Amino acid sequence: MKKLSLFLVLMLLSILLALSFTLGVSAEERVTLIFSSWRTEDIDAMNRVNALFMEKHPNIIINFQPIKNTEYDAQLASSLQAGVGPDIMYLRSYDGARILYNSGFLYELNDAIPVLKTFPEAAKAAWSTEEGIIYGVPSVGVTHGVFYNKEIFDKYGLKEPTTWAEFIDVCDTLKDKGERVLAAGL
């Protein structure tokens, strides 16, 4: 959990740092940025991250304003449409963010945040167009995988599937043999 928290802190600091360059804010000019999220449980952590950022950039104030997760999408959309939306925001993946981008509420980030070039395409896919325009920064990664029981595969002479169709065939074969096919968790 500490590694995840450290990763989150570093990611947010890098995003905020990149945004400070993008904004072109001079060292003398004070600016307040509103940062919104659906994660009300992150208030303490975000305030610590923001304090670290503001130590290095005292002219940039980050005001974290989370919204209850069940109300976030509607409030975000209405505030953006009214011209009073947050400067930095969490984005839902795929369609939720794409609607905001297509409506002109999100900036293209390809040149503004150069480190995005190092992110895997799969990580950026949820916040980018088919043409490669990135409008959101991934902050968390999840890796999914499938484990299998080698003894059961050997018992039935099965090979590890390499395509979705082969995976379904193996599942059908195991089901027909009376084996439990899928289980969630470890």
C-alpha cells in the first residue's frame, strides 16, 4: 500500500509540475488551481501531495475539491458547461472522458507533458483519440492475468491457449470434463 501511495504522490507531483510549466505562470504571479476528483477518501493524501507541490511552487495554490462519486459525473459536466469547472480533474476512462474532450473541455497533452511518450499505449488508450491525441494522464495501472493449473492441463492433454478462441475452447473442454473452469482472486 505504501508503494501505491508513493506512486500516486510522485505521479500527481509530476502532473502538477508539468501543468505549472504549461500554464506559463511566472514566479511572481499567484494562481489558484481547482483540482476535482470523485475520491472524497483521498482528502488527507491529496492535501499532503499539494503541500509538497506548493513548497516548491509557492505561487501556485492547489485547492482539492472532491465530489461524492455518485454525483461526480453530473456535477463535473454541469460545471464545465457553465464555465466554472475545475482546472485539474480525474477523468472516467473511455466514453466519459471522450465526451468531455469532444466537447472542447480538455486540452491536448502530448506536447505539454513529454513524459507521456514513455507510457505504454495500453495505458494511454482510455484517454486518447484514435489519432493519438492524449487528453488525460493515467495515474493508476492494473494488470490482469489468468493463471492455470498445469496438472489439470497435463491430465487432459491441453495446451496453453494463445488466442481468445483457444481460451474459450479450453474452458469448454474443462467444463465438459466436470472441472471448475474459472475462479476469481487468489
